[in-house]
Amino acid sequence: MDVKLAAKYPFLKGASAYLRETGVDLSKLTTSVAYERARFMGKERVMEALENGMIEDHPMASEVDANNELLSYPVARMIVSAVTDQMLVTRYAIAEAKKADKHLRGEEFTFIKSVAEELGLNVSVDEDTISVDFTDFLRFSAAMRSKDWKLINQRLQDGRVIVTKQRLVRLIQQMLTEKISSELPLAVNDDIMNAFSQDITVISKIMEEKRAEFKARSMGKVSIIRFPPCMKKLLTMIQSGENVPHTGRFALVSFLHTLGMNSDEVLETFSSAPDFDESKSRYQIQHITGEISGTEYTPPECSTMKSYGICFDPDSLCKKDWMAHPLTYYRSKGKRFKPPSRK
Ligand code: SF4
């Protein structure tokens, strides 16, 4: 693989092989003046992912430019790993995958197929028809929200889903997001921590601000002040990475969805959890909101919440004789609420 191709697709095995063959000493990346430009570009890579959700291309007029572009990738991964923030990992992985997607759209099909296969997607070509295994299709298209990605709307042939070249590239983007997310954070040593200490502080501070901003924005439609104690507690537990039983996740997602939040908004609300797994969470949320299951679930009533052991800290409003449902609690805090009459 030549250096320009390696710089465009630094996640490929060929790019790692290129670095090995050319004798780049990755241990010197953090300290040597020779790699100052690569370190600067690596920081930019992370900042762009964080701030814009996209990583810009730099002109690669010379081999030196391409080499710096390529080396900025391992630098960025070191920085992301050193910050140890799952939300940063997810944003960075998405931005890297989008960058690759942009490049792949201009490539020959043979190359695209080789990238898909290296990432583990089995691609078949029969004359002009491209197809992928339907289980792979289901797994990697779960993140696509539009109806035309649903399995029911696909052309199937012998257990395989027929895709266009563009769709194949989009599937690769999703696979790459998952691959990069699963690889990070890497173990970082003191040299890395020291070399990037200032950047780690700056990025951590931005992450705190972003987290507060996301929280405010994603909860914008619903008023957290009106949440019943059970839902407040479940939300705090999920956002801080505590182990929440399935019944609790189900109750909270269905509660938020019933209040008008869509799957993406619920996902964003959960994304601050330190152990946030975007793909797994998205699947669970889409199941509860009916995008996968076809059934839109509503939250359990108070008696069921109690039997599940997730009726946390009931307050005086919870103890009203007409209080039977977390949604009633939420609505009762609205201005025009009239308590239901009891027979
Ligand atoms: S009584 Fe109902 S609304 Fe109140 S905390 Fe328990 S489950 Fe939630």
C-alpha cells in the first residue's frame, strides 16, 4: 500500500504494514521533534471530531504530508484513549468512519469490496449484482433509521440482501464505527499521559461542557423537573454507568418515548454513560420504541414498578390515592392537570 492510500485508510492492515515496513518508531511519536507536525494533526483530528463531528482532509501534495496525515491517526487514538471518556470514543469513531465513507465513495468497487471484507463483511458479486449476508445486513443496518433500510424493503436472493455500491459503503461506515469504538480506549502509559497532558485537560473540559449541553438539548422536549422519583433515579443510574436491570431500562426508555422523545434523542440522553455502547443501546431503544419490534411499548404502572423493585424513593405525590402511573406523576406536575376522581 502506498503512503497516500494508507493515509486515507489508516485503519486498514495495509496502513499498519506500511508503518512497519518504513520503520516508523511509534514509541517516539509522543516525544520526537520529527513528529511534531503529526502530533499537532492528531490533536486536530480529535478536536474536529469533537467539535464538528467530521474530520477534515489535508492536502497531501508530498510524501511528507501524507506521512503526517497517516501518523496523525495513531496520535489521535492515543489522545482519545488518554481522555478515557466513552462519549468521546463514540464521537471520534463516528467521525473517522464518516471520513472513510467520504473517501470510499470515490473508489473503484474492487477496492470497496476488499475494505468490506477486511472488516468482516462477506460480499458476493454475481454479474452486476452485489449482495451481503442478511444477518450482517440486519446487524449493521440497525443504526439506519429510514424505512428503506428495513429488511422488509430489501431485495433478497438465496438468503442474501442485494445492495448498491453506495449502500455497501454505508454499511462499511457503520462497521468501521463499531470497530473503532470497540478498539478504544487503548492502554496508555505515562509517556503518553505526559506528552498530551495539556490536551487531555482541554478536551476533558470540552467534554464536560458538551455533556451538559447534550443533556439540556436532548431533554429539551421533556421537563426533568416533572419526572417522578423512579425515573429520575433510573436516568441518573444509566447516565453514571451504574448497572440498571433490564426492567429499569425498559421503564425509562418507554417513559421518555411516550413523552415524545425519538430513539436518537433517548440515545443521546444515555450517551454520557461511561460504559456507553452505542450499537447495543440503539438496538435496545429501537426495540422498545417500536422501530425494530413494530410495537411501541408504554411504561409500566406503579404497581408493576414496585414488583420489579424499581419504584425508587416515592415522595408525597406518589402517595396520593390516585397515583397509579409514572406518566400520571409527570402530567400531574403540568399546569392544567386535574387529579382523577376515585370511585
Ligand atoms: S409511586 Fe409510581 S411514580 Fe412514584 S416512584 Fe413509585 S413507580 Fe414512580
